[in-house]
Amino acid sequence: MTKEQIGKRKTKQRDAVLRVLDESEGPLSVEEIQELCLDYCKNVGIATVYRTMKILMEQDAVDKVTLADGVARYEFPDLPAHQYFLCYECGAAHRIEVGKVSWSKTGYKRKGYKVEDHQLCLLGTCPHCK
């Protein structure tokens, strides 16, 4: 499914949400998506963004990311491998590359763990807040 085919029907609001997600430098909360959507479509309410994210999640068109602050954020699933940086000051999440993280699913499986996913999140102050 292409980004153009996402959603049950094409609307200006849904197009704005998809555009914001596509242009973002990190996973975005519903509130951040709604605020950024206003640059493209003046009548995007928070309820519209919640409904759109629900539809996109049902279609596996977005991934839900919950970082150290507990805020649910969303991004497209087809992104290259990445980690996250979460700013203490502004709360923004950024996708970053910190090099290859080495770990083995099989090593943990032998110890009784079932590894389904992993996440690395660096915490600190972003360049904008520094």
C-alpha cells in the first residue's frame, strides 16, 4: 500500500496528516501532528487526527512509538533503521543514527526471553534548546 492509498477516503485533513508524517524528522504525538497540520489545512481538529491515526494503525500504515516520557508518537514503518533522541526541554523526539547496536535475539531466547522489538532512546537537550 502506498502512502497515497492510505485511509478509507481521501480528505484534505488526511492528506495534511500524511504530509506532516512524511516531512517529520522524528516520531510525532497527536498534538504535534495537529499543530503542524494547520500549516496545510486550517480545519484539522485533534479528534480528526486521533481518528486518522486509528485508521492508519489498523492498516499498519504507521508505527506507534512510546519513548521514555510515555508519550505515544507515530511514524511510518518503512524508515531505515534508527534510534531516537528525546529532548528534556521541549519534549521533541528526533530520529538519529548512533551506529550499529549489537544484540542477539537468539541469545536472549536461550535465557527464556521472547524479544519482539528493541528501542534505543538517548535523552538530553536538543540543539534548538541548548
